[in-house]
Amino acid sequence: MAHEFLIEARGLSRRYGSHTAASDISLSLRKGEILGLLGPNGAGKSTTMKMLAGVLAPSAGTVMINGVSLADDPKRAKQSLGYLPELPPVYPELTVDEYLRYCASLHGLRRSERAAALQRAKQSCGLSEVSRRLIGNLSKGYQQRVGIAQAIIHRPAVVILDEPTVGLDPIQILEIRRLIKALGQEHGVILSSHILPEIQAVCARVMIIHRGRLVYAEPLATAGSEGFKTIIAGFLRMPAFDVLLSLPGVGEIETLAGSQIRITVNNAGDDPRAAIAEAAAAHGWGLIELHAERRTLEEIFVELSTGDAHTLEEAA
Amino acid sequence: MPIVLTIARTEARRIFVSPLAWTVLAVLQSILGVVFLLLILDYAQNPRGPESSVGLSDYIGGGLYSFATLVLLLVMPLLTMRLFAEERQNGNLTLLLASPVSLIEIVLGKFLGLFSFIAATILLLAAMPLMLLVGSNLDLGRIAAGLLGLSLMMMALGAAGLYVSSLTREPTIAAVASFGLLLMLWLMQVLSSQPGWIGKLLGYLAIVGHFENLRRGIFSSVDIVYYLLFTVLFLWLAVLQLDSERN
């Protein structure tokens, strides 16, 4: 059962009548990897995850889970899957224990393994004190945790979590993030969110989906580490631009709000920051801020999602 | 197959931990209790001699059970609407759809779970006439045939309701639509008095007609097969519906 990829999806598309919810999405997930799907609301994240979980059949494309085709052998493929949909699929009239025991047997866990699995899942999700409470009487945050427990109780190779931290308080969010990171060590995890810091906190790799298309797919480390093209500097007193322009590496200067300026460097490798600081000290400009402008994930995200919004406005 | 039983057990549990099932059973029992009482009073006031062709089992058992069909027709949609429509609305249908379980197993499991409710109703309906064993000679065969007919009919009603429930995500729509469908099937009985082949056809299709024989103590395999076919047909339609939804 040693397959290189836990999930391998190729060319996934889904149409609802004339509306295309997702088109030509390919992704793969290795063991021990946490992949984040990022996108504004309605971008097609949930549709993509439903197709990966086998709840929705794709209009085109294939999904392989742990080397088993989801279309040809859904039962076997789904055994390696744990899925938390947008709404936690809990039965409000059952207690936490009853519900999780049922989930364990649905996934084919033998009677002897169930008690241990139940204990482990409750412990990981912090549900031990509410075991005997009715799920319907629990708060939204606890219901969400029951949903997560349901997805991991059978220790699947792949865990798919659709917006796992919705409705949780900040402390619970931290706990769930820790849980996801722990899961990511033994399992493969795909999670979706429209909240950036969440993805940044746990994911090693990020994919941005916008209007049903995959628009960005990179390891998270590359966003931000690439070279910079602009520098932001803030001064108490406006500096003389001709002095600045004479410094090596400085290209153009643009004044911003306050007494900030944006300096564009000539070549990607140039770093005139030390020279600017020295010049500022020599001329008494009162340098208060100096940093390179890097493309953060947030900027990439905003850029990618507003770029299309413009074309949308033009079309309208 | 054990997974079907696992689903059925949990479904049954979910039916009986909800107040709906108990309310339905309580109302059902009160109404039928009154009918039962009226039938007994009527029978006591107009005693029939031993040579009469209508016996106690016929009059009371038969009368009670034919009234029960109408009440059950009203009640079944309330129970079947939860099976798929309400779950779809709450989002918890996904649990089964994402599990390594086939659609046939899901539908069968849910149907068997519903059968636990049918069994409870049948027990309550059996208890009333059987009380009369204390002071009279009942024809137990007739009562049994009537109960068998009722359970078969409830299975058919339940399967039809389950199918309608699989079509929508609004429990109220599921309830109203299955009520409409069941009432139509019931009305066919009225139309079957029409002359010619149409009347014959409708009479064959009507859901209540096949119960009549069993209620009168006639065990005919045609009626049994009718109900079983009816049930299997609608369960199969539900499987197809769930499958087409995934696509």
C-alpha cells in the first residue's frame, strides 16, 4: 500500500447546468503533508473537496486515493478517507459516544478496536468531558470538534477538512491547529479556508482557488522568500530625492501618504538599504522606518482574487 | 451485510429517541383506542348469533384494521420525511455518503430502521383485539392475517415515502408530496369501480385493495407479491435517485 501520493486528482471539473463550479483542478498530496486550499467565498473550495471525498462525482477528471480509483472502487477508496464537510454531519439526537461509535463501525472498525479508537479520537479533539451529552445540546464549537473526531476516528490515510475552525473560539482554534499539525505527521491533510493566517499557520503548501480555477500552487515557504523589488522608507523630514537617487541600486522614488516613500530598486539583487540608512544619518532626515516590500501570501491572494474582480466589473 | 444492520440499528435508535415517534404512536393509539371502543360498544349493543357470518374477530379486528390503514396513510409521511430530506437539510446525510458504504446499503439500512417503527405500531395494534381473548373466542388466524397485511402495507407506504424523501431537501415538501402520492394510490381504489379494463387496472394498482383480502383472512400470494414488489420498486428508485444526485 505504499503509494507515492495519498491523493492524486487530475483535471477535476464540476458543472451544475451551465454554471461551472470547478474546472480542471489537479492536485496531489503526499504522506505527511498539509495542503491548504485558499479562496474567497464561493470560489469552488467546497465543491473540490466534495469531489475528493467522493460525495460528488466530478463531471470530468479522476481521483485516486491511496492508489485506488474513487470512481471504480469507491468503497475501498473511501476507507482511507476522513471527511469533515462544511456543516458537521452530526446527529443531534445522539450522544457523543453513541455517534462516534457508530462512525467507527461505519468505517469498518472491529468491535475490539472501537473502544480504543473512540478514546483516542475524543482525547485528540478534547471531547472527553462531553462523552455522554447529546450532540444537539453542545455548542457550535463542540459540534465542530465532534465533526473532526468523526473524520479521524478510523485513522484514515487522508483527512479532508472543509473549514475546520469555523465557529470556534480563539483558544479552540489554536487547539485544532495543533491537532491538524499532529495529524499532518502521520496522515495527509487537506484543509480549506478563506482565512489566510489559518493556512499560514499550519500548511506546508498552499493552493489558491478562484472562480473554480486553480490560480496559485506553491510551497508556502516560497511566498515571501523571493527577492524584493521595492523598499518602503519613512522619514521625519522629507529627504532630498537627488541624494537618494545617487545611491547605488536606487531606481525610482514614489512618495506615499505620510512621509513614506517607496523606492524601486534597479535590479532584483540590489539592496540599497544600508546606504539609505547611512545617508539618512548623515543628512539628519530622521529615518524611522525601512523595510523591503515582499510579496506575502496575502498580497498574492488579494492580487489574484481582485484581478478577476476587475474583469468582472468591466464585463458588467 | 452487517453494515446494513449497523445502519438500521442506529436509525431505529434515532427514531425512538426523538419525541416525534412517541407522539405519533401516542396519537395513533388514542385514535385507534376510541375506534376500538366504539366497535366493541356497537358489537355489544347488536349481538349477532352464532349463526351470523360476521364474527367478533372480523367485526372488531377487521374494522379496526381497515380504519388503521387510513390513519397510517397520514402518519407514514411524517416519519419518512426525516430519512433523507431532513438529513439533507441538516447536512448530516454526508456522513453516510462519505462512508465506505454503498447506496443500496444506506437505503436498506434506513428502511430497516423505519421497520422498527412499523413493528412497534403492529404490536400496539395487535394488543387491542388480543385483549378480547379474556372473554371470547377469537379467530387468531384472521387477526394474524390482518396484521400481516397491515405490516406489508406499511412497508409499501414507507418505501414510497422514503423515495419521495430522497427527492427533496425540504422535510415539509417531502411529507406533503408523499402524502399526496399515498392518497392517490388510495384513491385508485375508489376509481376501480369504473367499468372495463381501466377499473380492473386501477383496482390492481390500488394500495388498499390488496389489503382487503388479508383483512378478511384470505392469504393470497398475489397480494403479498404486490406489496413486496411495490416496496422493492420504490427502494430501488431511491437508490437511483441518490446515485443521480451524486452525478
